[in-house]
Amino acid sequence: MTAPLLEVCVADPESLDAAIAGGADRIELCSALELGGLTPSPGLMSLAAEAPIPVYAMVRPRSGGFVFNANDLSLMLADIDAIGAYGLSGIVIGASRPDGKLDAAMLRQLLGHAQGLGSTLHRAFDLVPDFEAAIETAVDLGIERILTSGGAATALAGLPALRRMHEAARGRISIMPGAGLTPDNVGVVLQAVPFSEFHSSCSIPVRTLNDLAVRLGFAQPAHKRTHSGTVAAFKRAVASP
């Protein structure tokens, strides 16, 4: 049986290098992970284009939820052009209506603009009122996978819903658990449901060196950075749960 794949989300060059060194199978490239992930900078995309593994870039122009207007859509279409121009493998997208349902019309526009690129539906999915209906929408749109915590704060807490999602997908789309997964707890999820891929930052906290930057509000006291040893440990955990 093939071991599940590990996608590692990274937001800086050091984390990118650590994910690759640790054996990640795919990268989700972002900025501002503390905000749930935003579109990465052109410089980071250019650097990630040299990675020996597939890189999917986040397409999210701002924080504050996933209900996007026409100006947001224009930005996302331009960002998709940049992702394709840098030669990355795919996009990570999501769009909601005010009631939490997927904005299928906007997602269709984004996907139509991303011909030749792979696609992941991000955790905007966790806001939907009906998971089964949203899975059918994602399947109809031709999306490759759904990143989800099962609508909970962590994938462990959302495990009952993740099990139902996996059953509802019926192999037509990959359900990829993420949020709070570590080498120490991923085995619990994998023993419960035979997922084929997982998502994690595989990170450790790194203290901000300049206390004045923290006091002036430019930085948090610490931030997360991917650790190659944690990536390797995660790979071992899913290889032999």
C-alpha cells in the first residue's frame, strides 16, 4: 500500500528549504500563515519554482474571510497569471457566499483562468452549511482535492466529519485533512480513515529577535517556521501508522 502524501505549507525561504530537505511531497506556498495564508510574493514564487517537488500557490488577496467582490476577483485572476508564468504546479483557491456556501460561479471563473494548473479547494470549505453538497459542487468543478479540518478547529476534533466526507467523496475527489496535525497525532487520523494525503506546516515556534518590533506592533513575539526534522518525522508516522 502506498504511503499517504504529505503537503507542507510554507511562507518563507527557510521553511521552503526545510520542507524539501525533510521529504515533503508537495508544497503549499503562502504568505502570512498567521492569517490563514495569503498569496505569496513574486519573489517567493520565483524561488519556489526551482523546487524539485510540486508547488501549489495560495490565491487569496486579503484576510477577513472568503466573500470576495469584483476587485478581489481581478486580483486573483492576475495572481493566477503570475503563478502560471512562474511555472508552479497549481493553485489553492476558495470563495464563499455570504451564507457560507461555496461561490461556485467565482470558483468556476478562477479555474477557467487556470487551465493546465492543478487545484486545491482551501478551508473556505469548512464554512459551508452542508459538507456533502459542497463536495458535489467541488467534484462538478473538477477540483483535485479539498483541504479541510472537518469544520472544526483541528482535524482531530473534526475526525467524525472527516470520515463522512471521505465516504461522500467516493474516490472522486481527495479529502486532505489539515489543521493541528503533527507526527504524534496523525496516526490517530490515518487509523480511523485511509486518507491518501495530509497537510501540515510541520513547524516549530521561532522567537522574534527584536523586542521593539513586537512592542510597536510590527511582529508577534514568535512565529512558526517549518522544521526539516518534523517533516521527516511526519513522513515516518504516515508510512507506518
